[in-house]
Amino acid sequence: MSNLVSELLAKMTTEEKIGQLIQLTGDFFQDGKAAITGPINELAHLKLQTVYSVGSVLGVSGAADVRRIQENYLANNRLKIPLLFMADVVHGYQTIFPIPLGLGASFDPTVMETASGIAAKESVAAGLHVTFAPMVDLVRDPRWGRVMESTGEDSYLNSVMAQAAVKGFQGDSPWDEKHLAASVKHFAAYGAPEAGREYNTVDMSEWRFREQYLPAYSAAINAQAMLVMTSFNTLFGVPATQNQHLLRDILRDELGFHGVVITDWNAIEELVHHGTVRDLKDAAQKALAAGVDIDMMAFAYAEFLNKAVELEPGVLKLIDESAQRILELKETMGLFADPYRGLDESKEKDPEFIRDNLVQAQKAAEESLVLVKNHRRTLPLSQRQNLAVIGPVAQTGDLLGSWSWKGDVETTQSIADALVDTFSEIVTAPGCGYHSFNKQQVEQAKLLASDADVIVAAIGLPSSESGEATSITDISIPAEQIALLKELKTLNKPLISVVITGRPLLLKEVHTLSDAVLIGWFPGSKGAQAIANILSGKVEPSGRLPMTFPLNLGQVPLYYNAYSTGRPIEVGQKNGEYKYVTKYVDSSNEPLYPFGFGLGYGKILLTDMTMVSNSLKMNDQLILDVTLTNDSPRDSKTVLQCYTHQKVGETVRPLKELKWFKKVTVEKQSSLKIQVNIPVARLASVHQDLSTKVDVGDYQVMVGFDSMNLKVLDFKVKE
Ligand code: BGC
């Protein structure tokens, strides 16, 4: 412990220490305006004195507001301990990047790192110290609205992206004033609610948790994330926020996390609704016992404050430990040296400050868009072609996605406007609403489109339909939009669908009706321009799907890295050929678009692949020399992907697991040699005793450009 922290702790009363453990929204402070992201509680008991001893504020930002609140607070706080300001800066602050699912689709950790670095720089200027990000919850069920906040269904991709995000937000130590502290969330397994229903029960074996869900949190912690946020859900039968096994045994003891643990919004009070505590006091005690340092908006620790005198020595010790961790965080961030660290009103208002950030946001969007169909090379379009841009998403700036509270939808360029800048002639009309359709509107759109060379249908869902508390039971494109596509199809012109979405949707009909399909996600502040650049061919599409797109809803959850079963269905085996295999009688098992899938405009082939040695020891690397050839007349980009499979394991093994990937450009009419290095340690699996280790035995490595079409080589791991 530093001198500063130990001297402060020695001077602090128990009430003041407990104050550090409380987080309130900005509304509690002088004229504070806060982003409200959860239910608001009864506050009657919260006296002014308490406000001037709390440790942190959430949801308020902006240099002027932060300065005013901090000044007023310090004038009233006995020991002059500065407030920490925290908020959800998820995929950008002022400059909005693609949603995290889109950043995952870039399959390029430098894109994530850049996006997080810029988000950090902008939010520090606005007075923030901590972001509630990255969200690294593994997701497999597109009914859950928060899949948009994750980088997808694969634990390796998520781990790589989690590390990149933490590095981007926090920078390298020592701390400078361009970075803030990252709070990895939601610990743990929040992304697996039953039936995709928000806040529902999560239940899985600890073996599965460790195999698939834990690695991304662990990667963020290895990257030195300073905080961890607990999740709303239960795990192993106990809510995460009071789960000692999760928060003490796994997080603190096993993963070696020494930072601050914060709850999600009101999660301590919600323990009462979970029925695992008697009342709020019991909830506060159980959360504290589990090692929760900060109570976000439940007022359970504030309630404690009144009873502080009655506390047992064991509880006082826990309060001391938590207060110490919070003060250490403040010290590490330089708040004692400068409580106004990094905040800068002039930067905040300076268009120059964000100009380059917008360039990066556009690049990120260009890397994240995924072309999933391109029949007879409909794309790229010639800039001389006349375009009709039709659909409910054509003329809107609603392209930022959830958790972009400082982004401005009103001033965000629409897809139609961006296409105007790129193509010679454009006509545009909505054709229908997101969920509404009338004959007159569609006829008007058809009339406009009848003179065009090509129709771009901008379809999908509004941002309000993905994000927190937006679970849905039907992941189809609304019937009204399918009706629009059918009407447009009657014009017999090339039809390109651009799909704006925060989750995988059922796109079978869109696929059939369209000549080309581009998944746009919510692409952010410069997303429309990125879409225009992909459609015109100025930029090569290089995003790949970070989640499987199912063929129908009944397949959900559908993910590529399923385990072997006792009655497998062979690849290519026709449905109905055998009865007693793992299958549906009314559908194929296969998705519409698999994990890792996406097309480019050039044609890159895997023309050679050799293994340096097919017999490896535990400390070795699996090394492959791969040759890619691009015979096409344009430079092209792809994502080379390597998966492995352990043929015989102590526990059942996935059919394939991503272990390595790299985005590469292969110049026209040329070949590129790439060396793949996979440390044998990365082949570790979780055993029955829950230990994680590599087994000796036979393995396969599979290489290709998506998770389904792969070239296979065998190798062995020896003692
Ligand atoms: C969300 C968190 C978020 C918090 C603070 C909660 O409702 O689940 O992800 O960080 O609010 O805004």
C-alpha cells in the first residue's frame, strides 16, 4: 500500500470508507445530468452528507459539468478525496465506431484497439476516468438484444478482442492523460440467458463455463483491466453479485485480479428479488463478503452506513479492503495529483480534435461490413450507374446503435446521402416503415426505382430494437420489409440489400430475393460512407461473421464450435437419409451463413499448405506455411482462419475451435506466403477435475476462409 493511501485510510472514519464504496448517478450532485441506464430507487434516506462522501459518479460527462461537480464536491469533502467519474463508453464517445459485434467482424484486433484508444482520448477530455467496457460476454443466442455489445460466439476471437480493447482504453503504463480505466463486464456468463430472455437465469456446468465463457474475461484481466463489473444473472445457482466462488475463488484467487469489483446497476438490491438474501442489509453483507467493492445505485452500502457502528470486525475489515482498492485506483489514475485530470473543454469543442477520429471510424466500418452474397458479381457497382436507394433505413442517421449516448443521430449521414456523393444519380424513398407497409408508399418507391439501373434496399431494424432489454422471440426481417423486397424484385433490376442490424437475423428470404447482401451492423458515425465505398468497390469487403446466421429460429442457439455427439450427422449427409442422428426432421442443421464467413471482390485461393513438423512437444508451436493466390485483376483481402480438433479427449471436444486468424491483403495476380504459428499451449482443454491442460494425442488443424470449408492436416502432441 502506498503512503498516501495508508495515511488516508488512517484518517478516514468508517462512514467515509463506506462512502468510497457507493456510486451514484450525476443527478445527485449539483445540477448533474446523468444517463439513466436502469431503474431508479427510493432515495429518501440519502442525506446530503452521504453525497459528499461517495466515491464515484456514473453517467455524467462533459468537461464543464465534471469540473463543476468535482469542485463542489472537493469543497465539501473533509479529506479532499476526488470523485471518480465513470460511464459507458462502449464503441466510441463523440465519434461512434461500429457496434462491438461489427468490430468483432473486422477480425482485426488493431481496429478494436484504435477504436478503444480514440474513445478513451475523447472521453478523458470530457472528464471521464473509467469506462464500463469492454463487454466480453460470449453470445450464441441472437434473441438476446445485447449480442450487439459482444464480439460474438467464439472464445478465442473474444479473447483477442478483449485484450485489444483493454489495451486501447488503458494504453501502456505508466498512465497518461489520454487513457482511462477499463471495467470488463459482465462477470460472468451474462451472455447466456435461457431462451435469450434478458436478465433470465444462466445455468451451465462449471466445465463449460471454463471452456468457453471464462477465457475472454481472463484475457481482459491478463491485459490488466483495472475493474470488473458483476453480472445480473445467476451462475451455478447463485447470483453473480453474491457469488463467492465466482468472485473470490475464480476471480481473485485463480485469475489473480487485484482491482476494483463494481456491481451492475442496482444488482445488490436485485439479490432480494433473486430470493437468495433476506433483505437489503443481508444483500449488502453478502455482496461485500463476496468481494464487491462498489455498489452501483442499489443504496445497499449506503444503508449500511447508518448501521456502521454496529458492524462486526470482520465486516469492517472487508470495508477497509474495498476502500483501499478504490483509493489505489484513484491514485493510479493520478486523481490525487490532479482531480481534473485530462478534462479539456477546448478540445471537446474543437472539430479538429475529432476530425482524424472520424477517419478512423470510417476505416473501422469498412473493415467490419460483411458481404454475404454477390451473385454474378453484382457488386461492385460502377460509379456511372443510377441508383434507387429504397427502404426504411435509406434516409435515416439511425446507424449508431445502442450505447452511443454522445453520438448524434440527427447529424449522422444517411446511406442515401453518402451514396449521393459517390454515384452519379440517386433517387431515394423509404418504400415502407420498419414495421409498416402501405400500397401508396411502395408504389411511389417503385415508380422512382423504375428508371434506375440498380436498386439498393436499405433494410433492417432501428437501434432501439437491439441493446439492453431488447430480447425478441422473432429474429426475422419484418414481413413489411420482405413485402417491399418482393415488390422491388418485380422491377427486374439488380437488387442489393444492405442490412442494418445489431444481431444475426433470419435472412433466407432476403438472400433469395437479392442479388447481393451486405451486413452493415450499426456502422457508426461514418458508416454510411463506408457502405458507399464498399458498394462502389473503392474498398474491398473484408469483414467476416463473428456469429452464425441461422437458417431458422428453431436452430437457435446455433454456433460453429459444437461438441461431438454420439450420433453425428456426416457432412453432406442428406436430411432423412438416416433416422437416428443428431438432426431436425424439418430443417438442415446447417446455418444460412457460418461463423467466419464473408466474401471479397477478388478471388483468393489457398493453393498450398505444409506443416513444418507434425509431431510436437508441449512447449512447441504448430507451424504451417500457407500460400494464398489471388488470380483476380484486383487486390483483395481475406481472413485466414485456423481451427483445431482434438480427436480423443478426456472430455468431449468441439468439432473445431478457432485458434488463429489474420486479415491479409493479397495483391492482384500474385501469391502470398504466410506462416501460421499456434503455440501448443493454446490447445489446452478443461478436464473433469476442472484443470486446464494440453493432452498428448492426435489432433487436426483445419485451415480456410470460414468455419465450414476447411483443408485438414493431422498432427500429434507428445509428452
Ligand atoms: C448495464 C451495464 C452498464 C450499467 C451502467 C446497466 O444497466 O447492464 O452494462 O454498464 O447499466 O450504465
